Amino acid sequence: MSANQSMTGRRARSRLSRLAVAIVAVALTVAACTSSDDDAEPAAETAAAADAGTADTAAEATETTAAVAADDTPADEPAAPADTEPIRVGSLLDETGPLNIYGTPMADATRLAIADINAKGGVLGRQLELVALDSKSDQNEYIAGADRLVSEDLAVVHAGITSASREAIRPIFDEAELLYFYNVLYEGGVCDRNTFVTGVVPTQQLQVLIPWAIENMGPRLYVLAADYNYGQISADWVREYAAVNGGEIVGEDFFPLDVAEFGTTISEVQEASPDAVVSLLVGGAHMSFYSQYNAAGVNADIPIVSTTFGLGSEQVALDAASSEGIVVAYPYFEELDTAVNAEFVAAWHGEFGSDYPYVTDLAVYVWEGWHLWADAVNAAGTLDRDAVIAQLESGVSFVSPKGEVSLDGGSHHLVQPVSLARANADNGFDVFETFDNIPPSFEQDVCDLIASPDTNEQFTP
């Protein structure tokens, strides 16, 4: 099916999608009215915008760059030629709400990436036009937003932060055959022909972090994790890597994302007396753990390693005593000393100001996702989804601010470097070891979408 046929088919489905969005949004409005009049108005405005089928901005929900809706073109004005009109693309991220500590830099990276691509000639010689929705750290907003994006005749969507949000929206994009990029570190294992992942996975991140912790801190580990699929499955990986490397788990606790009081848990950690705490905590509420841990005086005796600390610039928000010394493992740090990173950081601060807190690892996943997609479309010479997927599966690579990355065609995950770093007293990190070209080995073992393109599941250890 050609790109134009695909777009036409999606337009035919969009009437039903818009009706579904309106129904969902009205339901959200009714629910909101039972708790807060302030919450009801944005939901009602979102429903009205979705029902009209336009790309107009819904209050606190939608931003478009040069928003143009095909249905709004006056009958007496000729439509722009298909080969010159903008290519419309979508984003759905937590720009507000408790998870915006992650969503804000990801949204900023989206805008910077699209501006960069457009400045270099766009995609297929056409400019990109962004339809950006704010999911407000709300699962219902994610579902309504995904339904709306499906109705917008887009070429690709980059969306989702938590794994719970990904699993809520991924089936919607699959059914609509709307190409989907998930640009976040996560617990791994997703195998879906329509989905591409740029974030680091446990076989890259924990494979490096846990052996280092056991060797340098000791074998007895205590796991603290967010209580949803990311934290639960990542904890499984911690157990596996601990066992392989001669470690043991002496305790573990799981916390809903709204938990902000950790006094009891800290006492339990002290009683267990592990050699290190492994933090898989997520979100603004969980950030308070680190300050409470410091206030209890525990961090002097029981150090912390983490797969999530710093993703929300926690090292900037917290005082130095609460963050200094925490060891993390990520593909990207703002401090990486490469020419490409220096150029990237300069462009970032040029766009968003010299006082921007920190350029996070998540921002670079987003930057990579947009550029990998744009390069693949240009190489394929078409927006046709199957042709773009084939090009992405051919083994495309990209010179990223963190180094060269390449897409593993069978698993739809990146081969990428991972560095170990220690939080310092200056709101940043000291990188002390880098491992190049780490493959997504678990995903490669369980997922081969070239040989088995109909596979659609999430594998777990």
C-alpha cells in the first residue's frame, strides 16, 4: 500500500476515532466534575477539539507547530501539492504532572530535533509539522491522546514515558498501523514490528551496574523499586545479574508512584544492613527518598546505585549531600567529552537558555529517535510504513552525542555505549568508565522481527 493510500485509509478511520476520542474525553470530564471544577474545563476543551477533528490547540493539552488541518482548507483554495505540503508527525509526553521531570526535557528534545531536521532540508524535501499532546501524567489522557493522534493523519508518533503508558498506547498505534517510537529506558523485552525503541535496556544498563556494585561495594543488595511493570521486571533483572555475579538480594520493596514517605523503609534498610541499595524509583514523589535517606544518615554507610537517578535531574533538584556519590549507568551524560556532544549541548543551551538545569539521558534518546526515523524515510524515499520499517531493519546507524549507535534490525532496539558515573557536588556527574557497543542481548535472543514479523509481545526474564 502506498503512503497516500495509507493516509487515505487512516482518514476513513478517523471519523470513528474522533467519535471515540470525544466519548473518552466527555467521560473524563464527567469524572473530573465529581472532584474538581478546575480539572473539568481542560477535559471539555480537549473533547471539543477532538470532536472538531482539527489540529487546534486544546488548553494545556496540544501544541502544534504551524498547525494546519486538511479539513479546514477553504473550498476555493487549491490544496498544496502532496510533495511540498508539510509532513505531520506526533508526540505524546508528560509535559505536566508529577512525571514532567522526565517529560519536559523529552518534549524540548522533540522540538529541537524537529527544528534541526527542518533546518537541514526536512524529510523528503518537506518540512515536519509537529502535533504535540500533553498526557499530563495521566493514563486516561494517554489513551485519549493516542486515539486523537491516530485521527490526525500522521507519519509517525514518538510517545510514552512509563512502561504502563507504553502498554496502554502501543496497541492503539499497532491497530492503526501508525509507526511508533518509544524513546525511554525501560525493563526490556518488547517485540513488535510497529515499535522501535531507542532507550537502554537491562541487558545493557544493569549488566554493567550490578557487577560493578558487587565488586566495589559488596554482594548484599537491597532493591527499592517503583510498583509497576518497569520496577517489577527490572527487579527481576537485578536478581538475575546479582546471582550470576555472586551477589544476593537481602530485601526489596515496591512503591506506587505517589508514595513520598520512606521512613519505615529506611529503617528496614538499616536493619538489613546491605552493602548497597539498588534504586529503581521513578517520578517526583519518589525523589524524596534520597533526601530522607540522607537525613537519616544512612547514605554514609550504605551507598546507592541506581538506574533512574538523574533522569529527572534529581542531582540538580536535591542538595549535594543527598545526591553526591550515587552511582548510575546511562548511555549519555551532558559531561561526555566528544565533539558531537559539545555541538549538541551548545545548540540545546542556545535554544533553551544557558540556565537549563541539565541535558538528560532521556533527551538524547528522543533526539536519536527522531533522527533515525528521518534518515530512514529519506533513505527509503517514501513515507510508506512498510518501506520505512524495512529501511530501519537494514541496520541504520546514527552519530549521537553519546557516540555512534546502530539499530538492531531483528529486535528494533539500539546497540549503544553505556557509561558509569558518580553524582558530584556540582549538580552533575563524573563519568569514570565507558563500555562501547553493548547489544540488547536479551531482545536479540527472544525477538527476531525480520524472521517472525507477526510477533507482538513483551518477553520477560
